[in-house]
Amino acid sequence: MRNTVYEEPTKAEMRGSCEIAIEQAGYEVAGTLERVVLPSELGLKGAIIGDLQGIDGNGRRVYYYIRPSVGDALPKWLANLARASHSVSSGDFYVVVRHYTAAFRQACVSAGSGLLQLTDDSTFDVIVDYEDVSPSGVETELAGQLSALRREMERKIELRRKDIEGRYQSVTRLVAEITNGDAYVERVEMEYRELEEWGLDLSRRMDEASEDPSPGAIAAIREMVTRGPVPPESGEE
């Protein structure tokens, strides 16, 4: 096998069958994986690589992402890459599965990803043709809003964390001179824990919204980000 890094057995088996299916479809299995770096203006990290790549007679590449098991949604990182593939026009983008649900198929369509079902005979059944799909305009807009809100959340967390750490360092130096110094340190530490919990809760909400963006979910998240982390002493921003 070309892959020398450990890989779970199911995915390794699918990889071998996919190589056969790629050749059956008339493509050459790429010996070297081409890395397509995403433009900075997309605001995304990573690159389009795929687990395997096929090359047609004109030199155009097809990027295959192997998913041994699937639920009803694409992972956020994979959906982002699928959407980005339409902007960079680097080649066709396909998710390869053994089995899929109707919801998973729709998730691929919404993200602009092609979907291939790998058969027991090591051939591909085209479930969603990449050339026939494009990312949902509304979903793409909401995803962009969500990315902006995530950056704003991270900025607020960093600012609040610096404020807490600055006060904590000051009070620990003076705690011996303060009658209720220990209690004050405990309140500062509690504020830090509250900040961490706020960030974790908001991140979870953002992850859920990224799987199924809706104006209502984005509005609720925007309200939380705007209000910001709430100090436990006062109960308000």
C-alpha cells in the first residue's frame, strides 16, 4: 500500500477497494497527493488533499475522502472543504462511503460535495454528482456569519482572560495583606471557570449550528456573543 501511516483496518480496506474503483472508472491513481491550499479570504484552515486522488486524461484531479462510517451529517471540516472546492476550482470533490442515509446524502448536496458509494465489486455508484451540486447560498451565508461570531467569541474570551489573569497576579502578591484575600482569590478563580464554561457552551452551540445552520440558531448565538461572558459577581456584562 502507498500509505505508511497507521490507518484503521476498515478504512485501509476501503482504500484498497477505492484504488481499484478509481482505475475501473478510467482514472489514474495519483502516486503523489496534490495539496490545494485554500485562499486566505475564505477564512478557513487546512487544504484540499483527500485520502486518494484520481487523474483523468486531461490531468484534472478528483479528490476522494473515505468515510468508513457516517451519521446524518458531514463533519464541519469536511463540509468546509467541500464548499471551498467550488471556489478554488481545483477538481472534483467526493466523499466515499459504503452505506449512507438520506440525511447524509442531503448534507453532501448542501455542502456541494459529490457522494460515491463503494460497492462490493470495488466500483463506484454515483449517488451525488459533484458537477450537479453547489453549496447552498443561504447556508454559505449563515456559515460565514457563524465564522465571524466564532472569531468575536474568541476575541472576547482572550480579552477577559487577560483581565482575569492580570487581577489574579496582582491579588496573589497582596493576599497576605488583605483580610479576606483568600476569598477574593477564590472569586477570581470562579470567574475564570465561568469564562471557560461560557466558551465551551458557546462553542458547542456553534458546532451544532454549523451542522444545520438556521437564522434562529445564528441569532441566538449572536445575542450570547454580543452579551459576552458574564462576571459571576455582578450577574451582567
